[in-house]
Amino acid sequence: MLGAALGVTPAYRGLADALRLLIADGRLPAGTRLPSQRELTTALGVSRTTVTRAYAELEDRGYLSSRQGSGSVATLPGTPAGRRQGAALQRGLDRAEGDVIDLTCASMPAPPGTMAAYERALLALPGYLSGTGYHPLGLPELREALAQGYTARGLPTDPDQLMVTSGALAGLAVAGRALLSPGDRVLLESPTYPNAIDTLRHCGARPVALPMQRDGWDSSAAEATLRQTAPRAAYLIPDFHNPTGALMGDAQRARLGRALSGTHTVSVVDETMVDLSHDGDAAMPAPMAAHHGRSITLGGASKSFWGGLRVGWLRAPRDLMPALVTARLSLDLGSPVLEQLVLLDLLSHRNELLAARRTGMVAARDTLAAELRAQLPQWSFQPPAGGLSIWAELPNEVSTPLTVAADRRGVVLAPGAQFAVEGGLERFLRVPFAAHPPELLREAVRRVAAAWEDLGSDRPAQHRSSPLVA
């Protein structure tokens, strides 16, 4: 790649642009030592002046830092030394950002290749600039690609059954506005994704809890709860459930689908974790909508690719689409065209990107599990087969006090109660593992273990507002 860049005139600019793309795309991670000017001059067969001017341009643009004794190091513009991306969702933290490790976000950094996808999307963007830019259903070519994905998974889908949204949570808001009237009951697993609870409450729903078991779902309890409450809708996460990581099998999906049909309940199925199996060879169950026709399926780019894309989608039966479109137009008029083009590009490289993501996820999961076992042997958990977090059970009901103690140690945690539909879950804690490198995970567990020891002191717990969770 660097050799081809030298065909650009002037050569130093081509070399600088090629290195910039490698750094911005994550293929040369920030902090990586670059070859010395002499080494690169020899390797590429160019003049020292070409390399010197290329490095100077990179430094001027914030992609390179020269350090006495350590040479030239790749950096990212706008990121001061020592600053971490943790605590991005936190407000009012009273300590320096660089000292905080945020364990509230079950997500990953952008994969290598994202910057290249943006650059290819920018090349395609001029073809859309002559239009208004409003696409309430989404770009037709993106909907076609998503429809093909569902069909390949055993759920025949046409593009007119799809709507592109500004993230999966926005899709849930659209579904809630279309389906629910104030006071309608909605069944939710407990624990579940906290932002989903809040979104449905804002739609006027009355949440009804379906308690999760250690190994997943209790089908008999689900059937009984559906019969007793007859909810208008059910929000479910059957694919690597957030936060437990459980995966619902086909037989259980079919049984639950029959129970949902018996009470005329529409299921809103969150599939944002469906790509995150830790075993690339494992066969996945058919989508829940294949077992229950009255299903609205939510998907998104945030967990598979990058949260910064803010592109999601929903797939629904045709007869529900008019109500969903009306609801969507009362919230916004469409998702950004550029980000839709980026997602379309990433989907064309889906298999190789997800394979690389899987390697990183498994390594991070195993690192966290090993550290928890070594430093907090009192805790119990089952390493998940997919997803981005470990759902740990504590010896007693101290999840909220632990988050307060951890906050003093520079780690931000979300207490188990935040994932509860109707209260409780103080014996549990979600610990995400994919947002940070291994050394930071080890440091985080070391601090949490120290906070756990702090709970034995006589210091009273201090109130802390609930953190935002992703």
C-alpha cells in the first residue's frame, strides 16, 4: 500500500495520506511506533526528504507524535495523551477523565476498515446530493441488502418490510409509538436492557417482568405470565440476551411463539447481539419472527460494527408498516445518508469483519473471566457463548453499594437493579469486556476487587445517580 502511494505527486503527500489512512482505520493502532525516517527511506527506496515531509505533515494533522528517545508514534487527532474513551456516557464525574475506566458500555471500538468504508461512502455520496436527502424508509439499496440477510437466515423478507432507523433504540421508540396506548402492558425479560425499559415507559407502557433463570428462559413461566396479563407487546432479546448472554433455542422459540399468538401479543425482538457468537462455527437458531409472525425485529450497526454509525433498522409484517411509518415521521424524517452508505459498505465485508471481531471478543471475555476468578473468587458466573458482557452473581445484595465504592476507585459500573423491570437484582452486576484492551480490563478488575474489600469498612454508602448504559 505504501509503495503504491508513492505514485501520487508530490510523493510525500501520497505517503502521508497512506499512513494517515492506516492510523485512522486502526490498522496502525494509536501508540504504535512507526519506522524511523532512515528505516522507511531504505524500505521504500525514496529520498529522506520525502519521508521527513510526510512525517511532518502527519504530525501537523495530529496523526503522529515525536517523542524523545522513542521515535515517532501513531496518534489520533483530538485525543490528548492519557485520555481514554471511557465515561463517554457519564455526566458529572468529579475526577479527571483519564483516571476513569467505564464499564457501563457493552460495545466495541470501530473495527479496522471503518475509515476506508467512510472514504468509499464519500465517493458514492455525490450521487445522492441532487435529491432532498430524506429517506424515511432508508436507502433502497440498504434495505435490499438487509432483506437478503434475513432471507438467508430463514426468514423470507422483502425490502418493503424494512425501515432504516437512527439506531435500534430509535426503532424501539417507533414500534412503541405505533403499537402502544397509555396503560398498555408490555412483557419484558428481567433483567433486560435498561434503555428499553425507559423507552417503553416513555411510550406509556406498563412493564410486566418475566424473570430470567440461571440458564435462560422458563417457558412455563412465560406461558403463565402471558395468560395472566395478556400484554399488548413483548420486548425480547433471544439472541445472546443483554445482559445474561443466554441464547434461546429453536424449540423454545416455537413454544414461546405459540404462547404469544394465543394472547395476540406482538413481539418486538431485539437482535442487536445476533452477530456476536463467540463460536463462528456454531449454528444459530432461526429468527424469532420465523416462529411468531406478529414480530417486529430490531437490528443495528452499533454492536456488530460501531456505535458511532447510529444506524439501525426494523423488519415488520406488511400490515404493520403503515402504522410504523406514521410513527416514525412523528419522530424524525430519516437516517443520515452517509452513514447508511457506510453500513452498506461494511455489510459487503461482513464475514471477514465479524471473524476478526470474534477473535477479539473471545480474548477479552477470557481475560475478564480469568481476572474475576483470580481476584474475586466469591463471585459466580458462566462465561457467555456470545454477546459483550458477563452477568456476575455476588454473594449478597450489594450491587449498588459496590458501584459507589468502585466509583471512588475510578471504575464506573451499572448496578444490577438498573437492569430490573420491577426492582431487585441487587445480587447481580453486568461487567462488559469488549470496550477496553486486556491491560485495562485487568486494571479495572483490580480496582473493583479493591472496592469489594472497601465494602467491609464502616464507610456509609453515598448516593450516586444511575449511569447511562449502552
